[in-house]
Amino acid sequence: MTALQKLRHHQGLLVGLILFALFAFVLGEVISSRDRIFSSDRTTVASVGDNKLGVEEYRAMINEFMEANKQYNVGYGMAAEQVYQNWVLQNVREEQYAKAGITVGPNRGVMNGVLALDEVKQLFSNAFGEVDEAALLQYVRSVRSALENGNQDAQNAWNAWLAMKERGRNDQMAAQYSDMVRAGVNVTDIDEKMEYAYQNNQVDGKVAYVPYSSIDDKDVPVSDAEIDEYVKKNPDGFKRPETRDIQYVLVPIAPSEKDAKEVEDKISALLNDKAEFNTRTNTTDTIYGFARTENDSVFVNANTDAGTRYQGRYAKEFANADMEKWISGASKGSIYGPYREGDAYKLSKLIDTKQMADSVSVSHILISYQGNQVMQDASITRTKDAAAALADSLLNVIKSGKAAFDAVAKEFSDDQTAKENGGKIGWTVYSGSAQDVENFLFFNPKGSVKVLETPMGYHVFRIDDVKNVSKAYKVATITNYINPSRESAAVALSKAQALAAKNPSVEEFVANAAKEGYNVIPVVDLTILHTEFTGIGDQSSIVRWAYEKGRKVSDTKVFDIPNNHVVAIVSGMRPEGLASAVEVRAEVEPLIAKDKKIKIIEAKFKNAKGSIEEIAKAAGAQVMDATSLTLSTPIIAGAGRAPRTVGTMFGMKEGQVSAPVSDETGVFVATVTAKREAPATEDYTAEKNILTEVFNANLGTLLPALEKKADIKDNRVKIEKMYN
């Protein structure tokens, strides 16, 4: 399928993919602006150097992000985090780019970045795997035109295009910055020689080895007080923000059997004719039911629920097995139902049956015209009437056999992608969206030719081949959803409120919920910034409630979400500060235990003297040969990795005995028996390649490192509390 066909058939996918790019660099133009009207904010959410993000600007960007990504159900918490991260990264980058004097041209430079994006490559590549820039620009022009004509649905697509341009600009600048850094870092002769020695110099020796595993963990118990002391001495790794623990249950707002029966009765009534008094004629008219209606599409659309309008599509398979069995023997006009399917009752009527192909191979000749809805090619000057006449003329020439289809396509087609291939589009499958075109392509035999109009112009279509022709069915279906009545909703609310009211403690809440058959779901270590709950999405209102002044453990409240009430209880509150022993025991206990084992083992070596064998015997250690050791592979056979020990041996003289060395797997005392330098060489190609690969691999950490080094202030917690 050509890029132009992708544009026509897969416009929804295109918009979705482009919108997904907003997650990475959405609202780039907003973020990069330095002159927003909100610059006068007195409260700063965050800052990078002298650049500040004000509260109102922050809120506006979050709202824009959520609006642009509403189809992905992005909640406040996720949007806020993404906006903050994007803003910080953008400002860190811009600061570095400005210092380096890096710029990207507003037109060609930006477009080069856009054309390199993966989603653009996926959707606009031609038959040769090259990005079709013309097809992309045609799409952009169509979106702009739709927006200018008042089509508000095009706004998200246009915002996505602006974000893609910003992303392309950023990618180009990042590439320039990386190239500049790469050009400024060279592997020197000294680096190569040091790497050669690192890889090839060797040392032999013996070690006396006592593994940590020789001491049982129970012999080195670790108390809470010891863990607390460790945390105080090493605070950087154990700072904790203020957090809350929540437990909650979901009380479903579910329709009753009475609600279901009312919907069944309602949809059943649609089968029958009904009498209706006509005030205009003073007569009683007979309004045909579904069985006798003269216009199935109008009847369906008048009686079906939102989102289930009549489509007029053909299908070969149906999800409902009973219906599929019925339809195989049904005649036109037959009705199936009412039948229940999930949360709805349905009525289905067989409208038509046809022999339809599963897929078709298609060629076309596009004859466009000036002012068409999609293609805005300035070189095309013919009128719509002239285009129609030319298409009909070409059809007659092809049907008469005076010229071959592929030859005509190469000479006349305005589809530049397909014309060189004789007009071949390739295989496509039935979607039901382009009815005129698909009704011709999928319901006619191989070799059929016809002129049809689309928003791109007039096409001379030819069916080149078909696969799997079999019976297909056009079905009209009325869908009425079973929704909870006010009575059912009131029952659910009453249950939720009752559960919330009778819980003086967290333990009683859990017990009462279990009695009622509810599953209690815990959410722990919630900060005021993290509002996503697994399974139910963004719950900002619950988190903010938990952080309100005066809140205490065991407080409960009922919250409303789609189709459910949430009964939440505060089950834990922790102030900002260092982590407790209980929180970090699993992390800290092994470290303290290891230190204790080191002291015990080192005490065994303390008074041991003489040869390595004598030292080992006195300390109860094993003696091991340690041969052909290198700094690049510091592994001692039988003892595992020992980089500190091997490094110590390289710094010793032959015959020297080391002090005890605590390493990864145990404590070592080492002696050196021989040291061998690698033979001299003039070829350091391998070493240069290794160092270059290491440098390139680490280049990806450049911007994160710059971000870490930047003067960034994050005031989000303070701001959220202020607005809470």
C-alpha cells in the first residue's frame, strides 16, 4: 500500500501515533517559550538556573497535556509528572545548546528531524523504504485546511504536528550536541597503552581466603538501633518524602435485574408496529416496527444508543456464536433477538448477503484536480470537470484494449508513488469505511475496472486479484445498554456510605469490607505528587483528601468514579525524614551484617604471621592459587570476583604479603609470586576500538548527567500542599 493509500485508509492510526509522540515532547512550543503571560507568577513550581516555571503556567501546561492526550485517559498525576520532566529536560538542553552555539533552521533543519522520526518512517515510507516527504506534507496541508474550515476534530492532529516539529528540532540539536562532544573527545596514545596494559598485564600469586558465607547470618544479628544509626550516617540514600497509605474498596454501581428487564422490554417493543396520532392530519398513523420498516438505517439510528449507529458494513464472522449459527440459514429481513450481549440487549436484522473477497490486490490511476480536499499540488491546474472527463476517457481506452493499464498509469497518474509501479497499490482488506470504493473492490471479479471519486480526486480502479471469496452479511443492529437506574445507583451509594461510617479503625474497616464480600486494595507510600492507582487510574481527589490538614489514620470517605464508588481509608501517615529501620531492613541489614563478618574475619588474620600457608592455617583460611590475573578480569578461581584484591596484588612486589583485603565474596590475604608485563606492540587498534565503544555507549548518559549537574529546584510538593 502506498503512502497515499495509508493516508486515506489509516488516518486514524496516523493521528494516534502522532498524538502518542506528545508523551515524549508534547507542548514543546509552550515549554520552550520564555515570554508567557504568566511570567509574573510570584510562586515558582520549579526552576532551572534563571528560568522559572510559574504555578499558572504549570497548571495550563498540565491541562493542555491532558486535553491533547484525553484519548489515552491520561490523569492529572501522570500529566503533571510528564510536564515537569519535559520542562526540566527542555531547559537543561536549551541552556547547553545556547552555550555551544547550536541552532537548527526553522524550515529544512526541522523537517530533516521530523523525517527521521520512527512514526513518520512507519507511515510515510514508499515501496523503496524511503520517507515520502510529499505524502507527509499533503497530510499536514489537509489537517490545516480542515482546521481552517472549522473542523475542531483536526485541532489535536494539528497540535500533534506542532509537537512533532518541536521533537524533530530537539532531536537535530541533540545530535549536533552529541557530535560536538564526540569530536572533542579523542582516544590518546597514552589511553591506548593503558588499556593494553589493563587487558594484558598479568600477576601470579597465592591467597588465603575466608568467605563471608563461612559465618552464619544468625551469628551476626542486626538490631533496629544499628540500622537507624547506619541510616543517620548515610542519609543521602535514605531520605523519604512525606507519604500516606490508603486502603480502599470498590462498590460497583451495577444495574439490577429489574433494570435489565426494562431494557429488554423496551427493545422488544421495537419489533412491533405502533399507532400514533397525527395532529396535522387528525388521523392515527401506523408506525412500522423493526420488522416492517422501510428504512433500516434511519430506524436503527433513531433507536440505538450512542456509539452504535448503523454502519452498513458486511461481515463474515460474528462474536456471538448463537447469532452466527442463526444467520447462516436466515433469509433477508429476518430478525434475531432480543438477545443479551454483555451489558446490552440487541436486535439484529439481516439486510443483505453477498459474495465478498477477504482481500484484494488493487491498481489505480489518480486524476486529481485543483482545490481537492487532500492533495494540494500546485502543479495540478485542471478543474474538477476536466479531471472527471479525463478519468472517463482513460477508462474507455483501457476497456477497449487500446492501451495497457500500467502504461496509462505511468503517463497520467498523479499518484507519484504508485505511477512508476504501473499504478499498483497492492493488497488491502475490507474496512467498511470507504463504501463506494470498497463496494466495487470487494464485490466484483478480478479484472473489473471502474472510475470512482474520493477526496483526492478521480480514480480509475482495477481489481488485479482476489482471495477467499465467500458469503458476507450486512446486518443492522439496534443496541440498548443496560444502565443502572437511579434506584440501583442509590442502593450502591447507600452500601458505600454504610461501609465508610462504621469503621473506627483500619482493622475494622478491613474486617467489615471482607464481611460484605469486598476486596480491600492497599496503596502504600503515596506522595502528594503520585496519584495513579493500579486499575482505576488517576485519583488526585483521593490523594489530596489524604493530605488535607487535620487528616488522621482511620479517616474514611466515599469517592465517585465511573461505574463505582470508592470507599477509602487512611491507613498510614509518615512525615518527611529518614526511613525507619522497618522500611529499610531488607536493604541495610545485609550491609551491616557484612561489616560485622569482615571484622570477625580480620580479627582471625590480626596476629597471623609468616608465609601465606602459615597465615592461612592460623586464621582457618583456605589457600588458593591465583594465577594469570588481569585488571580487566579480576576473578580468582574458586573465590569469584575480587577486584580489590587483584588491584592490591598489581601494586605489590614479588614475595610481599598484603594486609587483609575485604572484597566482594570474602576477606583475602595475598602474596605475589610473579608479575608479567604484556609484550611490546605497535598496534593498539583493538584497544582504541574498545575505548571508542565504551565512550559511545556512555554518550547516552550525557544529557541525564547534565540534568543531574544543573541547578534544578523542585517545589512541586510545597505547591501541591499550598493548593490542597
